[in-house]
Amino acid sequence: MQQLDFHLRGEFVALNDLLKLTGVCDSGGAGKMLVAEGLVAVDGSVELRKTAKIRAGQVVRLGDVTIRVLA
């Protein structure tokens, strides 16, 4: 399992953008597809909102990759 830390610069980041910025996928559009397919979980629950606001303290998981969002 791979763990990544993402340091948030504002109040939140859109879920599809987070996937792109951490290098989990190549583009925001690819991130939206992963979310739409039900492959992404936020804080342990499947998230289907492509641009869900991800805030500091949340954990995003896609396959064997875990992203911790830090302030």
C-alpha cells in the first residue's frame, strides 16, 4: 500500500483535482471517471461526487493508494 501526503493550500480541493495533483491519475477528467466508477473512497465511504470538497484531515483511498490531506 502506498501512502501519500497532500498539503492543502486553501480551504479545500476538489476530489478529481486531488487525484490529479497527487499523480494518482493523469488528468482531472481521468479523476472524474475513477470517482464515477465508484473506485474512490473518502474517510472509508465510497464517494460518487466528482468534485466533492476535500478538506484537511480527510483520507482518500483509491485501490492500494491512500492520500492523507494535511493543513
